[in-house]
Amino acid sequence: MSQPSETDIQQIFDRIAPLYDRFNDLLSLGQHRVWKKMALRWCEPRQGEKWLDLCCGSGDMTTLLAQLVAPRGQAIGVDFSKQLLAIAADKTNNYAPTIQKCLSWQEGNVLELPFSDNTFDGATLAYGLRNVTNIPQCLAELHRVLKQGAKAAILDFHRPSDRLMQSFQDFYLERVVVPMADRFAMTEEYAYIAPSLARFPVGTEQVKLAKAAGFMQATHYAIANGMMGILVLQKKL
């Protein structure tokens, strides 16, 4: 499968929006919530800070950020899928008023962020970097909008170095993810995962790209037996 265009990816996520949360829980056995909390522990959001969550989807990570920066901080979720943002905004009504006040949602493109330089105290990006059409430009934009010394954490799939785990990952994607998507008439929408992972830079390559984008520090942590990874970044002080 050739790399989808930006419009293709946007349309995919608009179509899967109604099943997005359910699929994330089913396909990761709920572990994506644990991994997101791990990413946050590495980038250390604090009360009163202003944080950015890129490719926010239905807003899980953004909400976790809001809980950490409340009551006077701000967590802004950005995504280019109107349908996912609508779900995120609707879920906001279920949160405590102190969390609601900290949350906001904005439609936007991670390759051209609608924010000024040096705006945010930190940022997160969960399961989105793999889908952008220009990773270096995305990292450069992330670097631009962060304040000096700010940290960011990027969580995504990773290709294990261990051959046994590689085989398991391939088996899981082919024999579990695609058939499950087929049951919900979403085969085409979820078939992109395996080829997107094959194109996605491994941890060492992500570190090089981050440093080329200007980050002072970049460290990649392989988790979940190497099938997931968290790239932790810090802008120069």
C-alpha cells in the first residue's frame, strides 16, 4: 500500500470516529490508557501550565493533561478530523467543571500549527506521528511552538528488534486487527496500520529526526516488549 495522502488520512479518521474509542480499547486490551499515562510521567506536566496535545483524536490524552494542569492550566487538543473533535467536545460535558475549564479543542494541521512561537510549556502526540505525511516538518512545528526547556512525549507503535515479537506483531495485525475491523465493515480503514508501521522510523531514527528538528535532548523508550515506543524530547533551555 502506497502512503496515503493527507486528505486520505483525514477521511479515514472521520469514518472511524464513531468506533474509535471502542476499537482502541479492544485492540490494545485497554493498555493504550496505561501507555498514555507512562508518556505523561516522562514529560511531567504541572499545575498551571499550558499544554498542547497533537492528533488528539477523541481527547483521552488531552483530558489526562487537563487533570494534571488544573485548575488554572490549559490543555488544547488539536486534530484535523472534525468528527473526532466533535466526539472529544461531547465527552467534555461528562467531566468535572474544573477540568472542563482547562480543556479546548481546535481543528488544525500538525504541519502548520496555528500557534505562535514559544507558546506551550509542553506537548504530547499519541498515535499520530506515524500518520503524518511529513514527519520532519511535524517535529519542526512542534519544536517551534514549545517554550525554551519545554518537554514533549510522542507515543506510537514501534517495530520490535526481537524476531519473535516481530512475528507476534505481524500475526496480531493480520489475524486480529484486520478481521475485527472487517466485522464492523472497517477493513479498508484499519488495513493502513501495518503498512504505516512498516514506513514509520524506528526509535533510533526518530531520535535523529528530532535532533535535526532542533531538540536539545531526544530519547526513545521501547515499551510493551518493543511493540510500542515513547519518544521524549526537550527543547534547548
